[in-house]
Amino acid sequence: MVLGRNGCLISNLAAKLTFFPPRPSTYQLKKEENGKFVLVSSSINQEDSSMDVRQLKTKRGKKIVAMYLRNPYARLTLLYSHGNAADLGQLYDLFVQLKLNLRVNLMGYDYSGYGASTGKPSEHDTYADIEAVYECLQTEYGVSQEDLILYGQSVGSGPTLHLAAKLPRLRGVVLHSAILSGLRVLCQLKVTLCFDIYKNINKIKKVKCPVLVIHGTEDDVVNWFHGNGLWQLSREPYEPLWIKGGGHCNLELYPDYIRHLYGFIQEMEKMTTETRLKKIRQTLRLPKTNPNSSSKAAATNKCYCSCSIRCCCCWPKCLSCSCPSCSCPDCSCPDCSCLSCSRIRKCCFQLFCC
């Protein structure tokens, strides 16, 4: 019982350190005489005819605010789950730019307790929030999972991977400054504890679509190794974007951000159901490896680190690393592409470089 109480206390602490809704809200929700909702804010263009505002009820009884921006040339829809210190009033300009530059329809929403959404934020409320938004996209806008890309920034990676793990035909996922789990932001863990929150390290393995990971190498809020770990654990990883010098809240300012993201969207547009099925068939036809084989190649590709991230060059140095070739933080692997960064401590980008 003592362990249970301590676990609950730690879980509550992690939750308190996770959610920082702007106070006061940067906008107000107003219902007009015709029954339509509008967002009142100096930062939002009231004449934007492409914008629909909705108030959605979640299965946990909360009422959340969602904003849909329509692009007439779009083939795909982006469902954006934002970070922990923003609301729709602050994100409107970014959403408009993404809608135009990526040529997508975009749906953004405020979690319970954020903006004009009711209630208080919690892990399970954010799960109910994104499920309500997805249902709205299906029923009100006719968006199927095959034409949907989920985008999760920072804490938004939690609800994003929660939903992505449930949608087998999803078109794609973008993880922006994402977390492995809530407690792993606070301390180093080699195992996932039952009272941890946002256990993305487990859910990423269930995502069956391409995953793009974007992370800044100088992120002092959610360290780069979170993004690297999620990328390595993805079943279908897309070429990641490591923004050298990028922090936690400024990646959109780098030209590589929109360029790389646009390339990902373009590839997802070209990807058809037939293409996906062909890739799956090719995977199923791969020759099975002999489990008793002890070839030199298999031995050299094995990483002996006991940490959760599959790389022999752990960040920080794995406390129980027994890899004979590992010499963190200065990896001696001749094929290692090291990044001179005091925060990453020259951690190797290569997989299984031992």
C-alpha cells in the first residue's frame, strides 16, 4: 500500500509538471445567434471563411474547443495536438501557415482545461479529447483514417500515439519534440513504471504507419534522446529531422522544418493503399533468420546496452552498459557520425554501431 501511495504521488507530480495551460486563456468562445461558434481574439482573423469552430463533448463529460481550417487543394488532413503551454489563440497563425504551406486541411483542438475547454487537464482526459476530435472529423468532415496524419508536439505526442496505436490504416504520424514517457523527462529510467504517464515508449511499437520524428539537439526541456528513442522504436520510421541548435519551442523558425515536413506530406500523398499493401507483402516474403545462427554479422549488430534506447552509445552513459566496444561519451566506432554537442555528449547517431 505504501508503494501504491508513493506511485500515486509520483504520478500526480509528473502530471503537474506536464500541463501548463495559459492563464488567462488567449481567446474567448462565443456562440452567435445562428448557433455557430466563433473564437474572439485579437490574434484570430474573424473573417477567415475557411475556419470552422466546434464545441465537442468527450466521453468523460468535458466540452472541448476544436478549430478546423479548410484548404480546397488538400488531399490529406492534419490533426494537430499541441504542446503544454499553448492554446488555440496562440496557435492560429501557425495553423494557417501549415495549412497553406503543406496544402492540408488542419484540425487543432484545446485539451480539457485549456483555452475555453472545460474541466482540468489529465492524461486520460487528453485521450478522450483526441478521440472526440477524430470522431468529429469522421462524422462532420468525412475524413477517413487513410487520409489522416496525426501530429503531436511535446505533450501532444501522448494523445497522438494513443490514437495512432488504435488506427491500423492511418496515413502517417509526426512527432515533434516528443517524449518517451512523462517520468523519463524528469529522470532516467530503464524500465517503465506502472504509474508513469504517457507511455509512448510502449505505444510507438503498435503504430503501423510511417513516423516522422522532429527534434532539436539543444532541447533543454525534452532531451534529444527522447526523439531518437522513438525513431528507433518505430516500425516504419521515416527519415528523421534533427535540427542542430534547435530548442523545444522554436523548431518552426528553422527553414529545414517546413521543408522536411513538406517532403513527408508529399510522400504520404503519393502513398496509396496499394503501395502500403505491396510493402507489407514484401516484408512478409523476407527470408526468416535462423535463431540458432551465430554469424559474425549478427554478433556485430547486437547492442548489449540494457537501456531502453537501442544504441550502444547511450545518453547519458548507461549505468550497466556491458558493450565491449562502447566508450561513451566518445564513441570509438569508426563508422560513427558524431555530433559535437555538449548536451548530447557526442552520442552516436548510428544504430547498432558496435
